[in-house]
Amino acid sequence: MKFHKNLKILFISLFSVIIFFNLNNLFIYDNTIDYTANPNLERAQSEIILTNPLEPFYIESSIPINIIFIGFDSVYINTSYINNSLEDLIKPTYREIIDDEIKSSYMGAIYNLEYNYYFSDGTSLELDFANYLASIETDILLPYKLLEYDPTATTAKEYSAVDAITWLDNNINNYFSEINNSYCFYLIDLYTHGLIQDYHYYSIVFEDATIGSPSTIIEYTILYGGEIPNRGVFLDLSAGPIYHYDFIPIEDPMIDGVSPEEIPPIWEYSFPLDKDALNNEFIEYIRDLSNYIFLPCYVYEPMIYEEKNNIRIVIFDNTTGNLFSSNPNNYIDKNVIKNTIEELIPNSQWDVSIHTESIYTFPELERLIMEAKNSSIIQSRIYENITVYLKNFYNELGIFEDTIPVFMFALPENIIIAGLGVTGVSLFERVIVIDGGYDSEILTDHTNLIVHEVGHEIGLLHPFNYYTIDKDNVDNLYVDFLFNFISTPMSYLHSDTSYSTFDRDAIARAHSFKYINKTWELLNIANTTLLNNGFTNLDLFLEKELNYIFSNQSFFYNTYESEDFIEAQSYAKQSYLSAQLYYEYAITLQQNNRLGDVNNDGNVNIVDAMLIAQYYVGISPEIFYPEVADVNGDGIIDIVDALLVAQLYAGIIDEFPINP
């Protein structure tokens, strides 16, 4: 990975630094000293000259994506055609409301995509992987789709999807050492060369977050990836057949009458393989994986959560017998939610609390819910109406500025708000609504659903492609479900509560962008403030702080280039924290910048007069600010200035003759 070649130069030249830096020998100031509270410390002049600030910079980096073909003969793969058909860069964005319209805003970064192609030809990778799968295979009941496809089928094999991707990620460097720790997409064909002739599938076993029992939630899949610490995704085109729901609408019209598309197993391509059809399939898979899994955009602007944060779950429980209120821990695991969010955002702390209410406590809320029953109003609008009303009661519900509110409605079945079953939505107001838990069936996936919706609040999108079929009605949104088989609660099909490696990377990158740009903003404001108050040079404290910023920026670049985005985020944060001190200190200088106060102790007295006199006769005081020494504004610092300061201190004059 390479950064934009001018990035470091651009950052350093922000202040036209007239100094040579050796990053191995930078002075890091003593953090135990409160320089802001003691502005007289380390006040000797620096050689760094202040100049006008520059425009903001951006992070432009090259990110490799490795495409590994296992079992595909390279003669069938046209990498030039694939590469030319793929986008060569991604500009991550997030959605926000501007002038009552939903618009995309730029995150301030560019990913230049470097696709690298590898083939198992000439290696033992294909055979070794097939042998490993054979060692973990189990016999399974035949799925209905297989019997529909082949009524004569008698057996099918199943492999652990987690074990398969773990083996690939752990061993790929034995075959291609240059891959290192980059993102990998494994496209697999174990049929053509006769290594696996059985029908086969993959499965994922997980523990239900609420009841804690192992449950096989996903069977008969052919794709998986993202479980921490894995950074790869595999797609076995020799597995299957399965239904691949290309056209499932997520809003009206519902799925009635919509026929699912089928992923063609490799044996359904014509032999010799249809190169064009095969390569076009690969292009779609790689494009979606790059845009929605490896380097996704964001649903909302990712907020930076640093210190103590709160998730407040307010349950409006009107079920018979108040099932949720009597023991909410049976349905919601607060510790799972807390630990999952803290794993997603390292160094953040979260408190998850539950509060129960009755809708009858809020008459207008009861009216809105009853009005929504059998209403033609779309689901999201119903939720917006409810949350706008509830904002009036945030204080009494225990919802404050640092809180993500979750409103859960557990109502009798006859007054269901909208939708069917347990559903959730994350609104632009940074509010989550969970609609579910009816008398007819108390479900156990509320913890997973809350983790899913909190993920949206933090900025994460679903791991699949949205696209519109009906161009005359763009609200008719459809989804491509293939990449739902990623290990993330942001999926619709996966009920794991642990966010994926890709989720963590995405949030870490977003936070890094914000920290770096906030660093630039603070430095710009601080230097503009200093320049406007007559300062021409930094003092030693500001120089040391600036060095500390540059040092952390250097560490950030190195770790970002190695694709350790979590570690890179920590260095970006340290750079930002140092910029905060730099800014605060600059404001302190501004406040203390009184004409004649050459030692910056906040007072103009006889000491300042003596220091000016010493400066005039060639004695260099240890602490001296010449920019406030020329008290008569004649352009010369001389004995006259010292006398005027002494006269002001003695009360002989009330002000200096000129106050530039």
C-alpha cells in the first residue's frame, strides 16, 4: 500500500516548517506537566516560523485486494478483462439530511484499488484444501433444492464454513508469500479437476445471544468470511446448488410471485467453460465484495465514541402479564451488547441499561400507535412520528446527549405497529425502534436485532448490494442476498452478534479520517489565532507538541500502509489529542497576550521592564516574547520601551502611547 506521495509533505508544509525532522530522534514532551496551566514553562523561542495555513489534505491510499483462483485453470480467466471492468477507486461516503433531502457526503478519503490475481496452477493449494475439507466433512440430509435439481441424489457433504475460511487465511502465505495480511477473495472450483465430486455445502454454527444454546442457523451456503481475525471471503462455485435470491424486495411489493435466481454451480457452465459467462460472473462478485464488504461506505456519519457512552433500551411493554417488564434479561442480554460494541470500537466504554414503561403513560403515544394499526402510512414514517413525540420525554426516560436511545414496543398482537414479526429500524435522528415481542410469540433474537441497529447508528451498512429494478419507482428497492453469508450482525441471514473483521476495519478507517481532519482543523485555528495576535514563531512547547503530532502521524501512515487499521486509528487519535493541547495552549497565549507582558505571566510589571532592558543590551532572557515588547509601536525594541513598561507598572501612565 502506498500513500499519496505528497501527503506527508502537505501535512508538514502546513506551517512552512523551517527545520529538518529526524523521526527517530523527536523530542516527546513530558505528559505529566500541565503546560496549559503553566504557560511560563518552556517558553524559549522555537525556530519554527508561523505562516498562513493551507487547504485541507486528504488521505489517498492504495489498498490491495487479492483474488485467489483455486481449481480454475488460468487459461479460462481473463484478468485484463476483469481488471478493466472493475472500478479502480472508491470514495467512501455517508448519508445525511441536508435541506430536508438525503444526500451523500464525502468522508475525505480515496481508496485506490489494486487487484492482484493468483492461481493455484503449479501449487498444491487446490489438493491441500480439498484434503483438508475431506478431513472435516460430515454427511447431511439432502436439501430440497438439491432433490429438485437431481431427484436421484443420495448423498451430500457438509463442511464448517468457519474452519474452511480459517484454513485458507492461515495457509495462503505458504503458497503466495507476498499476500501478507491483505484482503483475500477465494474463488473455488473443486469439481473440474475431480477433487470433490459429491454435492457439498458449508454451514455456520453459532450461539444464540439470548438463550446461549448452540444453533445451526445457516446451512447449505457456498460463501462465508469475515469472522475475526480472518480477512478473507470464499465462494465455492463447485458447491450447491442453492437458491440465490437476487430479487427480494425489502419494501412493497413483497416477495409474492417473485422467482428466486439460482447461482449456477460450476458444472452447469458449458464445457469447455464459457469464458465470457464465467468472467462476467467474477466481475460482479469482485465488484460487490469490494464495495460492500472490504471497503464499504457508511449509512450515517460515523460518530467518534471515546469516553463513557450509553445505550438506553426503553421497553413499552403492554403484553399480557407484562412478559418483558417482569424479566427483560430473558430477552435482552445487556452484556453481549456492551461487549460487542466495545470490541467494534476499541478504547470506548459503554453502559447498557433497560427501562420499562406502559404506552398508557403517554396518551399521545397510545394514539399514534392505534392510529398506525392497519394504516397505509409506511413503516418508517410511523416510527418517525413516534420518536418525534418521545423526544419530549427524553429526560424522564433517562436519555441524554451521550445516549443512543432504543425504543422497543412489545404490544399485544392486535395492535401491532407495522410489519410482521420482530423488526427494527435505525432512523436519521440517531434513534432505534424495535417493533416486536407479541403475545402470540416471544422471540429470542432481540439482542441480535439491537446489535444490528446499533451497528447502523455507528455507521455500518448491510453487507450486500441494494439496487433498483423498477427504474420508474426508485423507492422499489431490491437486494442481492449472496453476501448475507458474511460473519456480521449487519447481515439479514446471520444471527451472530460479533461484528466482522471488515466492520471493525471500516469503523477504524472512518475514525482515523475524522481524527486526522480534526487535527488539521485544530492546528489551522490555533495558528491563525497566533498569527492574528502578533506571534511569528512557535515556542518550544508548541514545537514539541507539533513534533509529537508528526511522530504519531508517521506511525499512523506506517500502520495504515500495512493495513492494520485498528492500530492506525490509535495513532490518529493520539495525534488529535496532541492537537487539542496545541490548540488549548494557543488560546491560552491569546488570552495572555498583553502588550508589555514579555514573559507571558499574565502581568505587566517591573520584571517585564528589566527583561526588555536586558534584551536591548544584548542579554537574551530565557523567556522573552519580542512581539509584545515594542510597546510604543515604533518598530524598535529599546530602552524607551523598558521605561514605558516601568511607568505603567508605577502608575505614572495609564496606557502605552500606542497600542498596535
